[in-house]
Amino acid sequence: MSPIHPAFVHLPIGLTIGATAAETIAAAAGSTSLSDGGAWMIGMAAIGATAAVGAGEWDMRRDALREETHHLVHLHRKFGLSILALLWVLAIWRWLGWGGASLPSPAYLVAIWLITALIGLQGWFGGELVYAHGAGVAPTDQGQTDAEAAKRPSRRLYAAVTRKGAGEPS
């Protein structure tokens, strides 16, 4: 089975970036409706991050990682759990602190920008784990399946879409 964590991480990243942009613009323009959108996005980002952390935990327990990579993955996990907790604090702060219609405070804006920066750093670290250390990537002999088995789903999809095998000429 392929890793599932990569399928879950992009939604909370995008929602957090969207919330940060919406809340910042809302504060500058005085737009309560835009701020309400930011509140919904940060709440959904916390829910999405919960799923992403759960998927990462699932993948970590199934991977056959080298010792060094395993240690790095555990560090990535600790960062992820910290970011998850901070996102929930931010979502609760946003939802309980204003009642939905007012603009974000300067302290909230600083917090959301810091969390967004941490998420960017975490994303870079996750990329390093995959591309530099081979975490979850079958061709490096550290994934859940061998290289040929890992290619089967994409070959099936390619064949279904093009009505020919991946190895056939176009």
C-alpha cells in the first residue's frame, strides 16, 4: 500500500495559507466577511491537520526505514504534533475569542503568521525526508513496497486513461 500522508498534508497547508491571507487582508481592509472566511479556513485547517498527522502516523508505522531516516521521521512527527496543537489553539482562539463577526487582533495575526512559517518549514523538512533520505519511496528500498509493485497503480491508471500500457509508444 502506498503512503497516504502526502494525500492529506496539502489541504491543511493550503487552508492555513488561505486563512493567513484572508485574515491579514481583512484586518487591513476592515472586512468582517473576509475575516469570517479566514475563521472557517483555520478551523478546517485544524481538522485537516488532524487527518494529516494521523495519516503520517499510519505511514510511519508501516515504513521500513533506515535508522537515520527513522530518527528524522520521528523529528518530523514531533514538529507535526506541535503544529497540530498550535493550529487547534489558533482555531479555538479564533472561534471563541470573537464570536465570528469581528476582525482579528494584532496578536492573532502574529500567531497565524508564525504558524504559517512553521508549516512552511515543516513542509521543507518533509520534502527532505522523501527526496534526500528516501522516506516512503520504494526505489530506495525504504518504502512499503518494492519499485515494481509501487509502479503498478500508476501503470493501471495510465493504461485506463490512454487505453495502452505505460511502456507502449504514444
